Amino acid sequence: ADAVRVARAFARYDQNRNGVLDPDEVETLITQQLGMELQEGDMTYVMNALDTNKDGKIEFNEFVQWFAGCPGNLCATDNNGMVEKSGI
């Protein structure tokens, strides 16, 4: 059930259906879904924290880590970008 919920949330905000969330889509998610107002520089912080491979987009596995309460670079990951049990 949680996996379906995560996939639906990702798909809902992947507005251009390219399989990743760009910064504008992440901003929409944060402001609309979470009801947060962002200040100048907030999106830079968010993208730096969530975009673990530094490609400028949030891929599904990065989104899953964030959704699971383990936001990107704030968690321990193995060489494949997967969260290690010790990082949870």
C-alpha cells in the first residue's frame, strides 16, 4: 500500500511525465502538497539535500528515500545510492 502511495505521489507531481521531478515540480509539491512557503534559497537547499547524484533532478529512488523519512544526502547510502540499514 505504501509503495503504491509513493508511486502515485511521484506521478502526480511529475507533470511533464519524464520520470523525474525537476526543481519546479519539487517546488509545486512542497507548496501545494505540504502547504509550505519557500523563501529565497530554500529550493537550492532542498535540491542539494534530495538530489543525491547531483543531476539537477529528483529521480524516483531519491523521492522514495525522502518519502521514507530519509532525505537524500542526510542519509547513509551505499555505492549504488541505496539507503543502508544503518542510515535509517
